[in-house]
Amino acid sequence: MPHSESKIKTDIKAYVRKEAGPYKSWYIGVTNDPERRLFVEHGVQKENGWWIYRGATSAAVARKVEEHFINLGMDGAPGGGDEKSDVVYAYKKTSRTKP
């Protein structure tokens, strides 16, 4: 189910606050395949890692959310993915994850 920009921002902020880590210890991105991106490409642990993803109403909305959190200090780079990348994902970086 796609979510609005404000809902995704609220969910990610709450999740990061729950973990109590600073934004600089997190990575954020956009994709059209969050499972592949998180668990295969970034190496996030599905069972024990801190991660979240939310489908956006459009790729443009996903990119706005990504840019918002990058501006707040999360790691990541705007402009990734493609026109179908309407899912925002974030994970807490560890020694096992890859940007």
C-alpha cells in the first residue's frame, strides 16, 4: 500500500527514534525492490538488523523523502534508482553493511 510523504517521514523518524541512533549512523535510499536492495546488495541482516521501508505514492514522493533525510544527516545519495523507484528504505549501518 502506498503511503504519503508525511506518513513515510513520520514512520522513519519514529523507527530511528526507537533505535535511538543518530541519523548519521543510517543509510537511506529509493528502490523498486527493497528486499533485494536491503538484504542482498547492502547486506543488512533481515532478522537482527535495524531496517525499514515504505512504498510511496510515486517515485517523486520517494525522492523527496530520501532528500529530506539526507539533509538531516543520513548517509545516501539522491538520484539513485529509476523512474519506478517508489519505495523508500533506510537501515542502520554496521560493519557488515555496504553502502
